Amino acid sequence: MVDTALANALNNRPSPKQVWGWLARGEVGMALGVVSIVVLMILPVPPVLLDLLLAISITSAVLILMTSVLIKKPLEFSAFPTVLLVATLYRLGLNIASTRLILGHGQEGVGGAGNIIEAFGHLMMQGNFIIGVILFAILVIVNFVVITKGSTRIAEVAARFTLDSMPGKQMAIDADLSAGLIDQDEAKRRRKELEQESTFFGAMDGASKFVRGDAVAGLIITGINIIGGILIGVVQHKLPIGQAASTYTIMTIGEGLVSQIPALIISIAAGFLVSKAGVEGAADKALTAQLAMNPVALGMVSASAGVIALVPGMPIIPFAAISIGAGALAWRRSREPKEAVAEEAPALPVEQEEEPISAALAIDDIKIELGYGLLPLINDLEGRRLTDQIRALRRTLAAEYGFVMPSVRILDNMRLPTQGYAIRIKEMEAGAGEVRLGSLMAMDPRGGQVELPGEHVREPAFGLPATWIDDNLREEATFRGYTIVDPATVLSTHLTEILKDNMADLLSYAEVQKLLKDLPGEQKKLVDDLVPSIVTASTLQRVLQHLLKERVSIRDLPTILEGVGENAPHTASVTFLVEGVRAKLAKQLCWQNRAEDGTLPIITLSPEWEQAFAEALVGPGEEKQLAMAPSRLQDFIRNVRDAFERAALGGDAAVLLTSPGVRPYVRSIIERFRGQTVIMSQNEIHPKARLKTVGSV
């Protein structure tokens, strides 16, 4: 059995080609590289291998710097925090490996730690190790105090401001999406870019601490190597103190220089990257466009350099060369065509000064203004965003009522309460309210007050008693049978009711033309025959507005056009046109107002009131007006309220059934105190509808 298992293992072992394929994979190579760095800190490294690793460290630092300088946007090098961490870990591993060679082979001479360390040590020392130590200390201080500290501060501020500006940027994206300026894919791309930007600057804030720690570690390691090397050379290897100090100092300074130069280069790269936010294009083009394009500034530089060159004792040649060069460049820039200058630095043309005035004339059909504290509703990552609910609402209303509502614009308004909002229709306030972020609104379906601790308020859409409760009371509220909604749903529900109440005003002439244009091809002939030979488009608009005012769907536009075509030759009154169309839509009206059991619950208008309304109509023909005594109207209103309250107690949402002749006038009275009450005439009852009488007025 053992022989069989051994044979199977040998037969199934990976081939060399497979092994190289695994190593070629990025994640495997990355994992092996990190493990190798850890091993580098533990196992000794020969000088030849150390030279190769130090050369890789220097050249990779140059590669990182050039990449940071040449990219157009910081997000193009989004892997920089990871690269910075790996490079810092790599240099620390080399520091430990070189320290082992310096302390273990320093007695052999300055070449005991490799040729690169020896060459850098002699380059810095120039025969005097005291000067070398001073120059190295200055280099470390420049890296630690100036570049590293500055990059860390810029990264910290950039991360803070990026995170603080996220809600506003997210709101701008969602507002553009709701206004139809961008599509869903573009909004997703912008949100992804915004998320990457916040993540990048947050990571840069943390990664910059590694750079600073690396500089401190390099300084400490250098001191340990010098002191430890001298002690080891004098005490263990019996070297003269002068020789030990010279040898170990040269090696230590060389090792520190080899480590600090890549650290300095990467610190500069980090500074370039975090300071490049808001500057488009490569660094050379951006700086040229912003520094060398103004002839006045270049002329001032030329004049200043010329004056300094004339000061006694100052070298004339360098300042004179700068003065001539800056003057020539200023003359060249001033002679360039104005068109080219406009392309490089665009200026607002005179015509654009009128744009703000014309833009001020534009009116937003639907607008939501949010207090500052409600901005998180736009960027709610845990639940559904408010903009998502608005898009779903527009889609639902389009399917239910037959036309697409205008886009909803969302703005912040500092004058509103912190958690307040206002809904405007054509710039006029149609509703307002307040919601509590982090809380839930609980309502009793029976209309009573919620018996839970919290802030007792009125639900803004229907005025029902409600209570804002803490999220930890959700289970208890559900157990008691309360209806629970989140703040975004409260706002979107309020918006829904306001839109339904203002659908007629939102159906503009342009929207009617769009509805007619979007009809199927087989219905085009009907439109051509009807508009404008029989009725005008404005008359058709008024008919559709009357229907929407009573919350009748206009989705079946061909049937509505047929009804208008049948009645328009016999009447010019929009009121009677609407009544004819409603009779044509009898099946739809009965279906729309049916109960759960499929019946149509009705409250009939008594013959006495039918006769009273008929006798109260005065005027000739289609110009009749209702002239009923105020006391009789009060009696009618009281009777209607009582009848519908009795029906509601029985669980029925009834409609009021009248004769065709008085329906428009009854509706004009009832809409003033029960706007959502459905009034139908006997002509609007479909033959197959099952009626259920639940009361009488």
C-alpha cells in the first residue's frame, strides 16, 4: 500500500512548467515576495546578493517617482499605498541584512558589507568621516523634517477634506442622475471613482506614517551600527579605535545612504501624489500651463533678475542668463495669437455673461430641499438611497397614471431646520416636514397614538398620529402591530401624495405632445385625424388634466382619444368632453376602484339630492352653473361625511354614484373637503361590474 501511494504521488507531482506557471501568477509572486522579505530579516545574506537587492531598491524607487510625476490623476496610481508599504518593508529587511554584515564582517574592511555600501560610503566621506556623518545627518533631517512630515500632513488634510466632501459630491451625482443629465452607468462610474478617491486618500493618510517611521528607524539603525561596530571592532577584534571608527563609520554611512536615498525618493513621490489632487495632466504640463503662460509674471522675473545682476558683487552671468531667458519667453507669450491663449487659458466670452440671467428664468417642476442634517439620505449605503426611491416612484407613477413625471431636483437649503425638508412644485412650496435620521416612524394602523417612548408627531403625508422611536424598539413595535417606516420612506411617501395631488399641473403642453409622439405607429392615424382638425392640442391637454385631477389614469391614451373624437363634434365644453371620455373609460374606472372581493362599493346619491342639484343649475345650455344656498350645501357636506364615515367603519372605500348630469357639480363641491373621494356617474358603471351598495346620501 505504501509503495502504491508513493508511486501515485510521484506520478501526480507537478511538472516544472506547471511550477513556473504558478510562480508567474501575480498573487503567488506577490506572496513569495513578501515572504522573501521576512526571510531576509532572519537569514544571513552574502555581500554579492545584498548588492543586487540594494540595486533593486534604488531603481524601484526611481520607477515609483517617475510614475508619480507622469500620471494625470492620483487615482491612476491607486496602488501607491500598497507599493509604499512593500517598499518600506523591503528597505527595513535590507537594513537588517546589511547591519548583520557590517557588525559581523566589519573587521575585514569597508568592503565586508558589499561593494555598493563601500562605494556610497567613500562617496559621502571624501576622506573625512566627520564631514560624512554631518552630511548624512543633514540628509536624514531633510527627509524626516521637511519632505516626510510635509507629505504626511498633506495626506492627512486631503483625506479629511475628501471624506467631508463625499456627501456633497454624492448628492451632485444623484441630482444629475435624477435630472436626467447622466445615465445609470455614468452615475455608477462616478460613484465608483468617488469611492476609490476616498479610499485612496484614507489609505495614503495611513501609509504616510510608514514613511515617517522608516525615516526614524533609519536614523536609529545608523546610530546603533556606528556605536555597536566600534565596540565590536575594539573589544572583540582588538582593532585600534581610530581604524574601527573609520571602518565602521564608512560602512554605516554607506549603508544609511543606500537606504535613505530610496526613502527620500519615495517620500518625494508621495508628496507629488497627494499634492496633485485637483491638477489635471502630467506634472510638467500642469506646472508649465500654470507658471509659464503669463507674460506679465515672466516679465517681472526678467526685470528682477536683471536688477540683481547689476548689484555690485553679484555674479552677472547666471542672473543675466535668467533675465534674458525669462524676457524672451515673456515676449514670445505676449506675441502668441489670442486664439491660442484662449485655448490654453479659456476666458468667459461676453455672450456668456447673459447665461445666469436666462438660467434664473428656468423653473424646476419638482424640487426637494433638504436641511444639512438630511444629506446622509442621499448617500445611505446601508439602505435604499432617497434617489433610488424617487426613481422607483417615478416609474410606478408612470405605470399607474400614464405619463412620466418630470425629474426631481434635490438641493440642500441651509435655511431649513437641520432635519427638515421642503417639497416644491414649480418653485411653490407644496409640502414640508421633518424626519429623524437614526430613528424609525411608528404608526398605529387603527389611527391611535403609538404607546412607545419617543417623539410624538404627525405623519406629514396624511396627518396621522405617529412616533419617532429608536431602532432598538423595532421588534417591540412590530410585535404590537405598528407600521414602521424609515426616514427616507416617510419623505418619499409625502412626495408621492404631493405628486398625485399636482399631476394635472405637471402635465404640460410639451408633455402632451411627447405622449402623442410616443404612441404606437398604428395609432398615429387617429392622432392625425383628431388633432388639430377636431380638437386642439391645448383642449386635449385640459381633458387629460381634468382626468388626472381626479386621479384617473391616462395610460390608455388611444381610448381617451377615441372618446374625445366621439364627443368633440357635439360639444365644445371641456367639462362635457371629460364626461364623455369617462364613460368611454367605464371598465377602467370600475376596475380601478374595486374592492378586494372584486365588487364596486358605492354610496348612492338620493333622489332628493339629485333633484336639488338639478334645480340649482342655472344658465343656458353648456354654461350652467351651480347656485345652491349655503345652508343646503352645509347639509349636503354633513350628509356626505356621515355616509363615508359609516362606510369606512365597515371597512369599505366607497365611491359616490350620481346621475351624469350632476356629477361634475357634485365633484366640484366634494373636492373641497374630501379631495380623494371618487365620484362616478351611472354612465361610468360597466355592465359587468358587480355593485355593492354600502350607503346613501
